[in-house]
Amino acid sequence: MLPEDYLALKQQLSILLWNF
């Protein structure tokens, strides 16, 4: 797993949590 993928995943997760 690339660090870039991890960053993108973290961003998506934070956005999802923010929408909650």
C-alpha cells in the first residue's frame, strides 16, 4: 500500500465523518 493511497483513504474517511 502506497503512502499516497493511505493519504487519499484518510481524506475520504475524514470527509465521510465530516458529513455525519
